[in-house]
Amino acid sequence: MESRQVGTTRVRVTTAGLGCAPVGKAYADGEDDAAAAVVRRAYEMGIRYFDTAPIYGLGRSEARVGRALAGVPRDEVVVSTKVGRLLVEDESGSGLREEFDFSRDGVLRSIEESIERLGLDRVDIALLHGPKEHHYEQAIGEAYPALADLRSQGVVQAIGAGMTQWEMPARFAAEGDFDCFLVAGRYTLLDQSALAELLPLCVEGRVSVVLAGPYNSGILASDLSPGASYHYEAAPPEILDRARRLRAVCDGHGVPLKAAAIQFGLAHPAAVSALPGPHTPAEVEENVLMASYPIPGALWNDLKDRGMLPESAPTPAGA
């Protein structure tokens, strides 16, 4: 599988990655083997980039990813995780809860705990995880310098931020020396809001972009029935209608909507990996198939002619 360089670092990620939130969230305690099968199948299919976070299943995702990858050569895979949300005992002492913490000590503790849960020798990419607006000053003033120090020490190889918006990453790009941003759902067939500002900044600054949520949290991989998930909630009628019109154009060219969805964003020069979050090994297999499905250039021209993609959006070369 093709790999691309992350920023100016030595890290390279496969153009299809594995978002590991479902590995932690979709499988309950006692379902470790079923969850690990998703990770193992991804590796077997050629995926070498795995993204996780402490809050995915309150530690289960990291632990399961680590166990599933324990038997593979460490230098063959890239693992990213996130900082800014610590796992702490809840008030009753009977379980864990997440707690925002973008302090320097919080970042150092988070990385240490993630490495322990993963059972690996290191984390390759560390990302600030979804700071809210009121966290911005601490995130750029404390968390970012802490990550930069870890990078200079070789503890991590690349640093960035993982978010469901493009505006704050654009601010980070202007104020810090980041290697990459993981942006969920903001540069897809349905939503190109990151195109005008964030992506040009990233190209100029040689900052890579990982395109999480290429199916917009499910809608572009669904049957487009009412209730389909868009941005983690039921899709409003206008979004559902737009997705159906996209599917109709794809159908006219004999192309699955999922194939167009996973391949579209990777044509942008800032993009290095598309990162869906499959729930089963079968979904992993389908994602890999869709990532290499032959798409005629006429499809992209048709979408632009119909006003369904911006003229300025780069599109893949026709099959």
C-alpha cells in the first residue's frame, strides 16, 4: 500500500489507515479477541497506520491495539495517540472517566500512561485531542511546548492535533511548529470546509493532514435511509438529500459511493492518509477495496459540473 511522509519527519503512513475508536467503544469488556481481529485484519490487508486515544473505550482501544500489534515488527507500523484528556478514577472509585488536562504535566502523564497501555516502546505521533475554545491558551502555551520537547528528545516522532473542526488547527498552524493535523469530517465529499483556509496553510507550511471520518461518521457508507449518521448525529434532511445526489452521480459512473468518499480527499497535496473507523474485519476489507477501486476521471468532472464539488478541489487522476 502506498505510504506518504508526515510533514518533514521520517514518519510515513499508509494512505489507508485504521481509526481505532470502534476497537475500544464498539466492543465491551470480554470482547478483546473480536476487537483485536479488526486490528490484525487491517495489518494483513497492508494498513500500517493505526490511530487511537486514551478515551476510546476508556483505555480499551489503546490496550487492544497494543496487544494486536505486539507480534509485528515495531518499525513496520505507525501508532498515533492523543493527549489532553486524562483517564482518572470517577468519584465512586468504581471506574474511570475522562478529564480535560492540557497542562505540561498532564501531557507527560498522558504519554507515559498511553505507552504503558499500548505495551509498545513508543508512540510515533502525539496529537492534542479536541481542545475546546476555552482550552486554546493552555493547549498552545503548555501542551504544545511539552509535545515539542518530547519530539526533540525523540520520545515521539511527530506532533499535531486531532479535531472535528478546521478553525483551531488553522490557528495552531499559524502559531506553532506542527507536523500534522488529524481533521475529522471537514474535508470530504459532503463537507469541504477545510479547503479554503486550513489546507493551503498546511501545504505552505509542509504540515500533513490525516483525513479522519471520510464517510462523515457513517452516512457515506450507509444505505442513506432516514436516521443515517452525519457528524455523530442523525443527518438533517438537506445533508441526506445531498448524499443521495452524490450517490446518484456515482451510480451513473458505476462507482460505489464509498470508493469516491475514501479516495476524494487523498488527491489534496496536504493529505497523507484517509482514516475510517471500521467495526469489523469485513469492513476493513471493504475499506481497502474501496481505496483502490478504479474511478474514471469523468466522475470528478461530473461532480464539479453539477456544483457538488468546488472547482478548486483537487481530484484523483482518472482510472
